[in-house]
Amino acid sequence: MSDTADSPEAAPAEVDRAAPLTAPVPTTEPPAAVRALTAALTNLRKTLDGTTYPLVMRSAEEAGRVSAALVSQLDDYLLPRLTRLDAPLLVVVGGSTGAGKSTLVNSLVRAPVSPAGVLRPTTRSPVLVSHPSDQAWFRQGELLPGLTRTAESTSDPGALQLVAAPALGAGLALLDAPDIDSVVDRNRALAAQLLAAADLWLFVTTAARYADAVPWELLTTARLRGTVIALVLDRVPDEAAGEVSAHLREMLGAHDMAAAPLFVLPETTLDGQGLLSEDVIRPLRDWFAQLAADATARSTVVRQTLDGALAALRPAVEGLAAAADEQAAATAALDERVSAAYRTARRAVEDGLRDGRLLRGEVLARWQEFLGTGEFLRSLESRVGRLRDRVVSALTGRPAPGQNLQMALESQLVTLLRGLAADAAEQTYAAWQAHPAGAALLAPELQQPSADLPERAERVVRDWQRYVLDLVRTEGGDKRATARGAAYAVNGAGLAVMVAVFTATAFIPTGLEVAVGAGTTVAAQKVLEAIFGDQVIRTLANRARTDLLSRIDTLLDTEAARYRERTAAVALDPEPGAALRRAAADVENAREDLALTTPTPAEAGTP
């Protein structure tokens, strides 16, 4: 290094801000193990990109943040660094607000390359300083590809200013990052992004700020990620140097970073260019000069950091896989709450058909009207065989009671279905509201059945009634009563089958049914037996009941689908965590095969 660099006149010769940004970098075919690891990392990145956390859950926000950070690290550092293990070592200079990072960078290269001042935050866009011979690697944009390269000073946070400084040894670059605790959110995010792309993090703090919580959180993260760390304790009063540095070393030891190099810079006056004096900065300059001159040492740092970052991927991805599995489990839980509510509605329909409740009220009255007086029913029970033709004849002349009965049956069923659909919608709404992910998916209209449910329920019942009449006509086609051309006999029998569906045993009456129907079920059974015979009625009633339940299932499924469409819209894979775990395992296996921390001589070449 030159002692004349302290003078203002020497500065312009030390910095080339106008160097062209388009110089090719010679490349060689990477070894097979590197290609395999690159492929595994590329697949992991694709898997991370394809895994989402759309449901509102505790783990979702953190998972999204971690996933985005991993994708950035893959793009910004891991993939480009793996492609060129021999590229210049990148030192990211990071630290707290006002710690003197820019002043330190300027002093190391002996020129004001990065703006420093009392206005905070000073560094709004990163400045990367390297030897002119290393500029091509940083210009081509593989490292930190999301930042636009520029040779001009700028406040654009999306730009990376490149500065060539001959005073900095070849093989080493310094990147002055924004404050890690900046009041500007974008600056903090950019600082974290740049630190994740560092081969070596030079953490700068002061005697007044070294114990702050935020830096130690980032230092711990860097250590867990395997990043090589060095520290600068800046602006230390002479009388406090021993005590403060000792305490900082204790803190480093407590955080498993006792081996990290520590440089203590005294409180001092800057020169005319705002630089630290050569005497103050010399220990750190010498350390970097030795690192720049030693290709093996640089390779060791690069490989250690790269290997540590790769090793940290698997546990980080495992956390994401667990969060993704929670998303899938939440989706299944929400869908099950829908199923449970509508299963309850379905069972209520079956119960309504089983316990005779649908034979009460209007249906019972119209059925009794349809069959005639009580005396007629009593005589019918004892003389069914002799009165078969008289029954058909009597029914043929009385269409109005049959129509009334059919309308009563329809009204009773529609009322039941509307009530059960409303209950199911309300139960599902309440169940989802109690789940954080479900509550976020709800809309007010889901609390009620669909607006067109009444019309669809009426259509279901009318279609079923037509089915029953067609069934009776088909099954009774060779029966004597039907053969006589008595069309109303078919209608009457069909109505009797419908009533039969409303009982539990296909017209084999129980005590309860007899009590509910006041003899009605017995009468209905005799009417059907008189026309078709005992076995046929059983078959007809069972088929009619099965068909009705199938139609109701379709109706309720359509109602339930309003909820399921909400969970289906998030498009979660049934086992989203499995793909993440496989991709991370492939990366780990490839990392172990490459053995970065035990490089071969061919792989440890100089830049």
C-alpha cells in the first residue's frame, strides 16, 4: 500500500468509475460433482417457487418470508458462486446505522468511493469496489442478478454501483451495504439480501452499539448459515478500549463466534477526504491484503461459507415443508368440516324418511282423503283380495285427492330439504369461522343456502315423483290392473310407493309407524299388494328411496361445493412438503459428494 494515498491528489488515480461494464469472463466446464449440485439446487429453487402458503395461518407469513429469502440466496449467491468457485472473494461490509461502514470502505481503498455523512441513512444503494482486473466478474451480473449494474453514483436501491480501485488487492471485493437497522424498510431488506450473498461478512459496530439486539440476530443467522465473519469495533475511546473489547469477545464466545477476527479502531479524527489515517486502518488493510494474496486462503473462506450455506438449506427447507404440510392439513380439516355438516343433513333426511315424521300433518290428511273414509280402510284390510278391482275402480274416479296428496308430499320434502340445507350452511360457516384459515376464506353469502336452492329442491322432488310413476308403470306393465288400462291405478300406486318411502321398513309397519299413520301404512301396504304383490312393493319402495337419497345427495353436494371451491381455489398439493423434502435431500447428497471443505488442487485454482 502507498502512504501517499492519504493525500487528496492521489485519490483520482486510485479509482476508475468509468470502466466499461461489458467484459467477458472466461469460463471452464465445471466438474461433474459441481454440475450435479447445480442441478439439485436448480430443482430446489423450482420447488420453492412452486410451493405457496395461501391459507392464513401462524406459520404462513414466516414460511413465505423464509422461502423468498432462500430463493434470493440461490439466485444471488449459491448458484453463481458454485459456477465460479475461483471468482473473487466478496466481502460485504454491514452493520448498524452510523457505524462508519462507508468511511471504513473508503479508508481501505484510500478514496471516497462510497458516500459518508451525518444524514441517515447515508448508503441508499450498494457500492461494490474491486480491483480493475476483477471487474468483469461483477459486471456480468451472475452474482446479485436482480441489481442493475452502473458506474455512476446513484440513490436507486435497485442498482449496484461498481467502482474499480487499484489500491484494493486483486481477488477481493468490498461491498458497502445499507444499514441492517435502517428506518427504511427497503434498505433493511436489501442489507439482508446482500449479507446472504457474502463470502465473508465484515460486521462494523461501535463502542456504543455493539450490544444491540438486531446485529446479534443477524450475526447468529450468519453463523448458522456458515458465513465466515470478521468484526470491526469502531470509534472506541482509549480509556474504554480494554473493557469494551473484552466484553465484545465474551459476547462472541457466548454466541459460538469466539474464533471470528476482531479489529478495534480507536476514536479518531478523519483526514481531509473523510478517511481514517493509515496507522488506524493498517491492521485491517494488512489482513485483507494477505487474504487477497493467498489464493488458498480465499478458496478456504469461499468453500467454508458456501458449504455452510448449502448445509443450512435442509433444516430451513424442512421448516418450509412442515408449514406446507400444515397448509394441506388445514385444507383437509376445512373440507372435513364441510363434509361433517352436510353428512349431518343427509342423515337427517334418512331419519325423516325412517321415523314417519313426514307422514304427519298435511301429508297424513291428504293420504287419508285419498284413500277414503276410515270405514273403507277397515274393510280394505280384511277383504283385500275380493275388493281388488273395486279399489282400482274407486280410485279411478277421484283425481283431486291424489293431486292434493302429491302436492303435500312435494311441499313436505322441499320444506325438509330447505331447512336442512340452511342448517348445514350455518354449521359450516360457524366451523370455518372458528378456524383462522377458514375465517379468511368466508364470504357473507355462505352463511345461507344458495339463492336458487328452493327452486332446485322443488325440481328434485318433482323429478323424483315422475321417476316413481315411471317405475310403477314399468314394473307393473304385465299386472292385470294396469293391463286393464286404468291409468289412475298407476298414479294411485305411485303415490302409495311415495308414502311407503316415508317409512322405515318399506311398508312393513312398526308400532311407531302405525301410531303415526293411524293405520295408514297398513292401508297403503294393502293397496300396493292388491295391485302388485308383496315382493314387488318391497322392491319398488327400496328403489324409490335409494333414488330419492341419491338426488338429495346431489343437491347437498352442490351446496357443499360452494365451500369446497374456496379451498380448491388455493390449489394446494395433497402432500406439498414431500417435494420440498426430496429436493432438499438431493441437495444435501450432492453437497456431501462434492466435499467443498476438502478441495482438490484442481478445484482450488486462483482467480
